[in-house]
Amino acid sequence: MQQERLKSSQNRFDLNAIIPKCYPFVKWAGGKTQLLPELDALIPSLFDRYFEPFLGGGAFFFYLVSEKQLRFTAYLSDINDELITAYKVVKNDVEKLVEPLRIHERQYKTNPNEYYYKLRAEIRAFDDVERAARFITLNKTCYNGLYRVNKNGLFNVPIGRYKNPLICDAENLRNVSLALRHSKAHLLVGRYGEILEEAQTDDFIYLDPPYRPTSSTARFTSYTDAGFDDSDQQELYQVFRKLDRKGCKVLLSNSDSPFIQELYAEYRDNITEVNALRAINCKGSKRTGHKELLICNYAG
Ligand SMILES: C[S@@+](CC[C@H](N)C(=O)[O-])C[C@H]1O[C@@H](n2cnc3c(N)ncnc32)[C@H](O)[C@@H]1O
């Protein structure tokens, strides 16, 4: 059975094609780069389809495709429309994106503060390439790669402190584009629950929701105007169980707290506690280690 499935996935992909190393093309709050060694230990041995419905920077996806050279069809989605538009442009039109990014980079460097706030305030009708270039430029130069909008849906994160930000990393963008095309990435905007209706037996699903804050001062779940509170965490748990019952391989990361531990008590045998650094707090002293949980419904 496993041999047959391997054969069918070999037919669909050119297994000889090597995807050059690539990384998230956005800096994203809650990005998973530092947890990749721990996530690696939990990659299921065989799967044809991969779902990542809280995509953000997609660190794990790029790791699976370029570091591990795994071949699968990817379903990548997020509630953030600007982010998914940027992914689509990188996938389908990367060469058109490079030049406007170079222009933003040059103009930003002449007067960072003035250029940042001017670009942030622009609300004219952009086409998708311009929208993606604006989004990436703001992301690379804003405070900590945060994405936050005001009541009118306008991006309102202040400028970050960067001496020489790399706005146009053309080589990585091209490699990201290859990785997305090679995995035939379906790029969708939507709530995770809707997207996961499509998941089937043996699909691999990685869930990286906005974390439950570990203290009242650590609230950083406002990635968009819709927050993610305890009732959202409970709803997500129900989706996790449903996927488990369907026979999917589900892996979830979250902050360590009694609330999350109790919610996933049924899976306690497959919960791994890991140490992680969270670089979101502005105070250096608050960037020290804390625990995160990797929860799955299969033995790692
Ligand atoms: C912790 S971040 C994911 C980080 C990602 N794993 C990485 O490596 O960069 C959580 C993501 O979930 C998205 N999100 C928040 N609520 C959502 C929802 N209800 N449905 C889908 N995506 C959601 C946010 O826009 C954000 O990009």
C-alpha cells in the first residue's frame, strides 16, 4: 500500500528536481524557524498532501520542501489577504516583483522614516504586484515584522529599527517561487476551519495558531483585526479532534499553559515540551526561554 502511494506521488513530481534552500520571504511574528529541529522529529514518514492553514511566514513548509526535499501537494492558507496575495505573486510573477522591490529599497534608504510612513499611508488602487511589493517592503521595515491593522483595516505598525534592511532578496524570492510551484501550492485566503474541510485520511496538517498569551503583558495575538481568544482555542481543539477521527496526521504548536495542556489531555502521550525563544517582546529581558508544546495525534 505504502509502495503504491509512493509510486503515485513519484508519477506526479519530478523527484530529481532539487529545490534550492529557501526561507520565509516575510518576517512574521510567531515564525517557527527556531523550532524546526523539534518539528523535524515529528514529520510523518509518508504523505501526499500537506495543509498549513495558519501559514504566516511558512517556515515549516519551506523547510519540508527545500531542506528535506519532500514532495507533496501543498494547501497553504491564512486569514490575511495581503499575505496570501504576496505568496501568489511570488509564486506566479516573481520576476515582475523584483524590480518594484528594488525601487522601494532604494527609496527607503534615502530617507527611511519619511518613505516608510508615506508608503504605509498609501491607499490608492494597487495591482497585485504593487500590493505585494508594498506589503513586503513594510514587513521588512516595520517593528518586528508585526501585522496589525486599525479599525478601518489600515496597516498601523510603526517603523522598526533597522540599519540596512534587505528588502529585495531576489535569490530567496526566486527559490521560494520554485518551491511553491513545485509543490503545486494552492494558496487560499480563509479561516482555517473552512480550508480544512478538504482534508482527507493520511493528509499531513500543521496547525500553528496565534498562541495563547502566557501573561497579560504578552498579548500579541492581533495579527489581524480578528483576535484569537480562549474560545477560538477550544474551537480549534474540536477541529483537531475531527481531523484525528478522519485519519489525518495532525501536528499543532502552542504556548505551554495548563489551559492548553488540559484541552489536549486526550493526546498527552504525544505532547512534546520544547524550549523556545520568543523574539516578540520589546524588552530584551523578556526574550528568555519559555516552553512551547508540540501536540500530535500520532507517535513521533
Ligand atoms: C503564529 S502565526 C503562524 C506563523 C507561521 N507558522 C510561521 O512560521 O511564520 C499565526 C497565523 O495565523 C493567522 N490566523 C489568525 N487567525 C486565523 C484564522 N481564524 N484562520 C486562519 N488563519 C488565521 C494569522 O494571520 C497568522 O499569520
